[in-house]
Amino acid sequence: MSEKSELGIMDIFVNPMKVTMKQFFKSTFGKPATVMYPLEKRDPPPTYRGMNAIIWDLCIGCGICAEVCPNRCLKMKPVELSDEEHDRAWYGSHLAKRKHKPERPAINFGHCMFCGFCEDYCPTGAMTMTDFYEMADTSREGLIYPARTMKVDLEDLPQLPLTNYMMESPVLDIDPCIGCSKCVDNCPTNCIIMDVGPHDKTLKSGKLRNVENPYFDYTLCIGCSVCVKVCPADCLHMEPTSNSSLSGLTTEESPTEA
């Protein structure tokens, strides 16, 4: 028999038989590949991303988590805060929304891809990913988790600095601004104040008076663009952070402080 024929027999019969016997003995006499769930539960790896948890005392309701969600499965919902929750709220976020209820994120885990963007972009560290994975349900509605079901209370709050992960900041176009202060009322970090404008404006009535303009403290701005969304005059827009300090008005430029 030629050498070529011998190699063909080895490749076709002998080698596959070795692999089959090896797998047979490993499966028969080795450790089981499965666990007796739910009596036994395997610990997930350290990098596993499961159900979200929200540290309410750190959440400021900015809505950035909803903005960056690729599947749009996260929505900001109004909630009622107790007196204790009001007292523990960070940066006075419940006071920032003077005309609206405080908001906290609710998640539809039926659409969630567990990418972790909401955790990565959270400016205060309030959104976290846990290793909890038992979220199966018999209906799609059961996978919609209201905000309070993900609430987490911590005794020792990590006082993290505010970080603008969006890398954008609001910039004011002075001429169309009407001084309504809606941006101030809705800012989740209270980084906007209303002060005297740089010049007087002629009103529809023909009178000439000064209209207050918003001034931004970019050290507290997180780039959530809430002020841009609520502006009725469309006088605010977002620009890259590197350019925002070169245009618009900042608190350092406020005429009163000058």
C-alpha cells in the first residue's frame, strides 16, 4: 500500500475516531458541563453586564442615559420623591425642575442590548450595571421595569465630580434670546443663571430695555442639552466643548460680576 493511501486512511478513519473517543470519555467521566439551575447558580464573570441599578441620591434626571441609548429602550419618567429623598438629592436636581416633577430612568429590558452606554455616559455615576441576570418573564410588559424597581440606596455616597462625557456644551445666540429663563428652570445641574444682557433690545411695543440672558458655568455643565430642547426661541445650540468657551456667554463674562 502506498504512503498516500496510508495517510488517507489516517485522515478519514483513525484521527476522527481518536477525537470521538476523547470526547466520549471526557463527557462520561469528566465534570458536568451544565449546572443544576436553579438549585445551582454559576457566578458570572467580573465584566458581566446584567440588570441596571440606579443610585437615586446621585441621579440628577439629566436624561443623558436616554440620549445615548442605541435601542431607545430607556425613557425618563416623572416620579414622586419623599422628603428624605428630597433632602439627599445631589446638586439640588429636584429644585432645578421648578415647573416639572423630578425624573428618573425606566428601562424596557426586552429591547435592551446591555451595551453599558448608560453607565459609561452617566455624569454622576448614578447608573450602574449589576450581575443580576434572572429577568425572564411570561409577557413583554413584564420586562418593562419602572424607575423605582431599579432604585438603590447607599449610605456612603461616592461624591464623584461632574463630567461632561458628551463633549458638547450649550452656546447662546444673543439676538433671538427673549430672557424667558426656561433653560435655568430645567437645568439639572444648576449651571445657568440669568443676568443683565450685553446690550439693550427694542421690544415689539417700541420700548428699549435690557433683556436678561443666560450665563453658563461650564465646569458644572454635563452637555445634556436640556436647555436647548426647552428653549422657545431656538437661541441655544450645542458645540464641541473645545469651542464652547470661545463663544456664547459664561459666568465669568457676566456684566454684574465684571
